[in-house]
Amino acid sequence: MMKMLVLGAGGQVGRALLREAPMRGLDVVGLDRAALDIADSEALETAVGAVRPDVVVNCASWNAVDLAEDKPDTAFLVNGSAPGHLAMLLHRSGIRLVHYSTDYVFDGASGRPYTEVDLPAPISVYGRSKLAGEQAVLAEHPDAHVLRTSMVYSAEGHNFVTRLFSRIESAGELRFICDTLCTPTLAADLAAATIELVCRELPPGLYHAAGSDAVNPFDWARLALASVGRDEVHVLPVKASEFPSRAPRPKCSALLNTRLEAAGVRIPGVNERLRHSAGSWKLAGVFGDAER
């Protein structure tokens, strides 16, 4: 039986992997941030030696996009050099590695979804730190898989959808950006695609792994509200310029899953996951019956 070690197991994707892996016949061990700091190289080597996995999936990341502008050293340590050390350790030990990166490695200037062959040009410290991480991983572990994803959401943790639902009762009017594009990705779908990649031993390298629909936050919010019967909530479209932030964001960071789809691995889009909430959305275990 293949043994998988999930680092950053307390996050959305980590928890989804812990649920999905046993259903695919994998023996899975998860370590969250409290159990293992990925930037602690000695602890990392000890953990890998104790678990003796066949594959490690690295979900650990420092995702504070705005804070990274003020703390670049922390961002580059956790997102850049730590994954590089992990990759070196695993390559030396003959252990496979899957590492997640982000759509924020692109500047969004093209105005169209990006493929794996498009050149990255991050405009934030966070994006630059994640690009450093994926480059270090591929340099230190030529057989590794790097998966770029976008706007992960689930019923757990802090994400676009859970924040939206937490604001329904307290806000009379909700404003969402209408002039940017992303490809929202359900954590469970990303986990399933990851395990498919691992079990089928797809060729190593860089993959995009995001939901198949490019949407703006305004349409995403309306779709989410409709999916739980809250169409009466007033949502107002606004320009991104009305929401200034510490870190610049790409206007279009949508991803195309060119390599995964060529291998027959499809990640459903947000329209499919949300439009029929009574079916696929709730059956996927997201929100259950807690609509309000």
C-alpha cells in the first residue's frame, strides 16, 4: 500500500487529502503546522524519517498576501527556501513529491487564462515567494510535481465562500469586484486530482490544477448565494480600484489545466459545483444543510 505524508494537513486541501486518500487505497499520515514547521529543517528530516512515506504532498504555505509585503523574509523562508530543502531531502531519499503553487505567479496583464508554458511575472512578494518555491522544488527534485491552483474554497477555514456566508446576516449590501478573473477550485476536487496524478504516476513537472470556470468575484458571489436559496441578498458590482490593498493583485489570474486535461484529469468548475446545490454541491459535503 502506498503511504502518503501530507504536510500542512490542517488547511483546506490538507484536510481534503486526508479524507480522499484512504478512499483510493492509500495509507495517509497528516502533519499540521502545530506538529511540524516546514521551515524547521531538522524537524522535517526527523518527520520524514519516522513516517517513511512513498510520496509527500506539501500543502504548507504562508498565504498572507498583504502581510507578505511587510514580511518578505518570512514569505520567502516558508514559500521558497523550505520547499527547496524539502525537495532536496526527498530526492536524496527517493521519495516522490507534490508541491502546490499559485496563480499569483502571473501578473494578469494578458487578460486571458494562463497555461503552463506562459512565463510567470509575479507582482507581489507572495507571488515572487511562491515562484521561488516552485523553481527550487523542480531544481532540487527533477521528478517532483508542482501544481499551481487558484482561489481554493470549501466548507472549512477562511475562503471566499465561507466569508461570504458569514456576512449575509450582518451586511445589508455586499460589494464584490467585477473586473478581475480567477478560476475557483474546490478543495475536494484539487485533492482528488492530486491523488489521481499520484496513483497514475503522471510525468513529473509543472501542472495547472484549478477549477475549469473563469469567473469574477461578483458573479461567483451571486452564484454561491443562489446555490443556497439566498437570491434576495443584494450584491453590488464594483471595480477592483475601489478595494485598494497592500499587495497588488493580478487582474486576471485564471489558469488553464492544459497538461492535466491532456492526461484525462478534469477539475469541475465553480458553475458545476454551485449551480445545483441540492445535488452535487451538498453531496460533496460542502455546507451540508446549514444554509443560513
